[in-house]
Amino acid sequence: MRKLLLLITFLGCCIFLNAQDLRNSNNALIGKIESDGTVRNSNNATIGKIEKDGTIRNANNASIGKIESDGTIRNANNANIGKVESDGTVRNSNNACIGKVEKDGTIRNSNNATIGYAKDVPRTSAAAYFFFNFF
């Protein structure tokens, strides 16, 4: 029984440590993305999920978009609403630059102002959160 309790505690700690924080420009926690893709707000409530295949789901598990393997972001109607380029540049459907997700996780708007931080979060997931208002 004691070993089982230790194992559960260890696994719980690992899950917590694998969560990737989403922070605003003041470095305040605004959410996190867990290792299974679950997106939580600052109150730890589930607000959605990013599936391994790129499907974006809301808190009710409805599909609300998709991140394609080439970085294209699509809405629930499968319309192209933007793209994240390999260097982290984020473009809208008109190909205008709306921001960038830097390698270190710094999120910048089109004026190069820092709007948040998403360290160790995949660039496409960070863009879905900060630029395309899925959550």
C-alpha cells in the first residue's frame, strides 16, 4: 500500500512538472498546457485540449480548429486563419505578420512588444493560444 501511494505521488509530480506554463507580459501565470495537450486556465479549470493530431477542442470537447503539420491554423469550418512559420513568425489568413513566437518562448506582437511567455510550449500551440483566440 505504501509503495502504491509513493508511486501515485511520484506520477502526480511528474505530470505537474511536465505542464508548460503560459504567462502574460507581466510574467503572471494565465494558463498551462499539460503533457497530454490539456489546456488549463490560471484557476486550473480545463478550457480545452490540443490533440496529438493537431485538433483543437474546447472545454466541451467540441472540435474548434486544427493545427496542420506545416503550421497552418484552421478554424472549426476548416478555413485557413493563419500559419506559424518555421522561424516562429505568425501570419494571419491575409499573410500579414501578426507576431512571433521566439525560440525561448517569448511571444511578441506585430510591433515587437512582448505580450507573453510560453517556454517549452510548441510554437504552434503558443500561437493558437495567444494569437488565434481558441482558448
